Amino acid sequence: MPKAIWNDEVIAESDDTVVVEGHHYFPRASLREDVLTPSDTHTVCPWKGKASYYTLTADGHTTPDAVFFYPEPKPDAKAVRDRVAFWKDVRVEA
């Protein structure tokens, strides 16, 4: 089962991931709430739309904007709706 690991802790786990552009998108409900801090960062993907971010924080460790998601994805990216993906120092094991 795919897992997202950060700071040696599993922060998301699900057998229902969608892979888009090399990123595993996990169901939003599979992500641990206790490590999330909303971020003011936003970026735009031409075909997925506007991305929003969370910063990961726990046990004195912080990784800004390590979780990204598309609250209102464009029609061609509907598969990522209600899902989150990871980058920076989050490791995904599939």
C-alpha cells in the first residue's frame, strides 16, 4: 500500500492513489491532520489549475509547502480532486 513518509513518520497511507506526472495523489482523508499547517502559497499549472499548499510541522521539524493539492482542478485534471500529493523531503513508497 502506498505511503507518504516524512520525518520517519507515515503521514498518509492508501491503496487508492492516482499517479499524475510522477506524483502519487492520495485521498485527502488519508492525510494526517496533526502535521498540517495551511500555507498562503499558491502556484498555477496550465492544465491542472491553481494549486494550494500545506506546511508540515511536528516535533520541531518544519517543511514549508511540502503538500500540494488542487481545490478546484480544471476538467482535464478531475482525477486529482480531493487528493493531495507530496514533494520536498516527503518520501512516497509505493
